[in-house]
Amino acid sequence: MDVAFEALGLPQTFVQAAEMLRDAGRMVAVGIAPGKTTAPVEITRLVRRSQRIIGSYGARTRADMPQLLSLVARGFMNPEQMVTEKLPLEEADSAYQALDRGEIVGRAVIVL
């Protein structure tokens, strides 16, 4: 791949994304891991193949939010379809535990 995104913040998916790159490929890490989590990446492969690993903390709210809302208003995106689970506030702790175990697919939201 020319570009691979890692969005879970897990060492195994970080390594998998890096290993999927072709020569001069770029891996963009957007997933946030707990504490000082590390992932083993082959240094020689990275150097010889001129690959890049880049971290990206996310959007610029003031600039990106108006564009995002415009896409929703024009029907290009449907936020309701992106939410796969709605949980009451009382289940927030168990929802975080399920997320940590990889049991939540898509986006779950906590509702009051």
C-alpha cells in the first residue's frame, strides 16, 4: 500500500499497518494508545524502503466542523448510520471495557 492508517492504537495493528507498506509508503497513526505503549517496527525495512511513519492527532475543529456539517446537510453523510450502539450513562464503564476488548464495532455513544 502507498498509505495505511492505524486507528485503534494497538501495537498489533500498528505493526500490521507498517508491514503493509510498499517502498516509499507512508503509515499514518491516528489511534491513541494508553500510557507509553510501544510497537516493534523493523528499522532496516523502514530505512531501506524509504517508508515513513507519521502521527496525526486529528482534525482542526474550527476549520473542519463547518465542512463536515455541510456534508451532512447536503446528504453526503448520515451520522445516524455511523452510530452502531447507544448505551445509557450507567453502562459507561462496561462500554469502555468492551471497547478495550475490541467488542464494539463502529461507533458507540453514551446517552443521558
